[in-house]
Amino acid sequence: MMNLFGTAVGAGILYLPINAGAGGIWPLIILSLLAGPMVWLAHRNLVRFCLASANPNANITGTVSEYFGSRSGKVLTLAYFMSIYPIMLLYGIGITNVAMSYIEYQLHWQPPSRLLLSFILVSILVAIMHIGEAWMLRAVKMMCYPLVAILLCISLYLIPQWNMAAFDQPFNFHDMLVTLFLTTPLLIFSFNHSPACSAFARAYRLSIPDRQQCENKTALILKRNTVLLLVVILSFVFSCVLALTPAELQQAKDLNVPVLSVLANRTGESSFGWVAPVIAFLAIASSFFGVYLGSLEGLQGLITQQWLTHNKHKPLNTAALRRGTVLFCFLTCWLAGYANWSVIGMVQMLVVPILATILYLMPLYAIYRVSNLRHYRNYFLDFFTLIVGIVAITAFVADKLL
């Protein structure tokens, strides 16, 4: 349960209050009621799909290849890479913006060149990762627990600063629907623990041979994990939204910074002003290490697949592959940090549409296509999951039209 929880808890939580509180308190309350079913049903379907393979050792790619063919397995490998790689880019943007804000508002220094600062920060993160990958990954796993404790402490700390301005916004049914529609992608991103679902299903499949017992055990763990995520994340989101005014939330979106940076700039206590950006920096950095490694592995896997297809009798230079993929990830992350694309916009446009397809739509398609998954069909819950997936995929386009 804690492995799933640690996969979900990351820097995405620091951006969720910005969109979630933009339309006032009532859309946030409704979204909170929907969040549990949205998160639990989708991840349960994905785990069920992974458990359905005839091979207990199969991962999600193997299961897709088993039911839909090897070409679909290759497409899924590409989709996984495309759902992880943009996250690495947006963390490069986020960590640069946090550092810029810290230098300007806490240190009261003249901000350096964005190009130079982004280069230095990304270089440090990449260097740390390659100098001590094993101990860094262990440290990142351990950082999950203090990060959760810190988020809960911040939620309690902000209670005396609640101003209730969110309740003053007039209720408008159309605006509420728009807010719900546009916040769904960021909520899915903030609660997402799908990268761990394949390994989770495989581990329990090997340890519990009876399929029904294995399904019941994994479903229980997923349910408890969802409850824990709801308590931690929603406590933080509500506390931030109630402590900030709608204008300050809009400022965070305009500045492209996480919510803690805005809280640090407006609080009257200098100690929190110094600590909050550091917490945001560590949260983004810890998330960066995982997605950076995933991006490297995904890109190397894609290149290897293509090489074996077109150059079967020619060995692949693995050292050159490693150097080339590291250089590509470093350069693109640095340039993204310099370009300062909208973090929330990237989540809506690139990350969540692919993520929603894998997490919400693919397992549903399998349930109605694969005969031995037929008994999982529940038309009401499946329709709800389908609608959430479609909303997540189309939200970016709708945002531009609205």
C-alpha cells in the first residue's frame, strides 16, 4: 500500500490547489466527492487487467501483447514513454521557477539568467542521479514519508490563515461545470499511481496463486491506498485554497509556480517563507529522479525495439545508447526549463490524455473485448469511468475553446 501511495505522492500535488480552487469552494467539494471513485475504479481495472495474463510473470506490456498482439505491445511501450517524458520536462520547469521565486522574494537578489539557472539546476539533478543512482533511489523512497508528514503539517499550519474568500464567489452552475471539467486532468495526475500497478499485480500474482484470493487482496489494498491518498491530498488542497484568495491562486497560475511558492511570498512569518520553497524544491527534485530514470529506460527500450526490428544481425552499442539518451533528456529538460511552458497546460495537453487512455480506457476496452474479463463488467461504473477518461483527454481542447 505504501509503495502505491509513494508513487502517487509527488510534485503534482503542489499544483492541484491552483486549478481546483480557481472556481470557488463548491466545485472543489464536488470534485472531492468524485475523486475516490475516479481514482479507485480506474486503478482497480488496470490491476485486474494485469492479473488476467496466463503468465504470472507477465508485466502490462506482456499482457497487452498476449491479448492484442505484439504491435499493440510496442504501441503501449511508446505510450508509457510519452506519459512519463513530459513529466520530466515540467519538473525541469517547476524547479527553475521555484528557484527563481526563492532568489527574488526570499533572498531579495536580482534573478540570474533563466537559461543559466536552468542549466545549473538540471545539471546538478542529472549529476546526482548518475553519481549515486542506487542510494539516490533509496533516498527518494524514504523522502515520501517525511513529505507526507510535512504536507499534513502545512495543512494544519494554514488553518489560522483561512479567510473563507472561496465561499464569497457567487455560485454559477455553468462555471462550476467548467471548473470540474478543467480540473479533472490535474486531479488524475496528482492521484496517479498506475506506473506501480503492473509490478504490484505481478508480485501478488506470484505470492497468491489462487486468482480470486489475489484479486480480493489487491482490491483491498487499492481501496485503502485510495482512502489514504484522499485524506492527505484533499487536506492539503482544501487548506491551501481556504488560506489563499482566488486572486492569489490565479497569480500562482500566471507565475507558473507551485502553490507553496505563493504561500511563502504572502505569509507574514518569515520562517515559513523560507521553508515552503525549500519543501517545494525537494518535492519536485524527488519526483524528478523517478521520472528521469523512467524516461531514460523508456527511450532506450524504444530505440532497442526499433534496432532489433531493422538491424537483427548488427549488435547495438549500449554505451553509445546510454550516452545519447542521457544527453537527449538533459538537453530537452534544460531547454524546457528555459522556455517556461505552462506546467498545468503541459499536464492537460500531453501527460493526462495518454495517461487516461492507458488507465481509464484500455482496461475498459479489455473488459468488453476479452472473454475471461467479462465477469468484471458493471455498466454503471464502467460508464462513469469512461466519461472521466473522455473528460481527461478532451479537457485541454475544451480549455482553449472555452
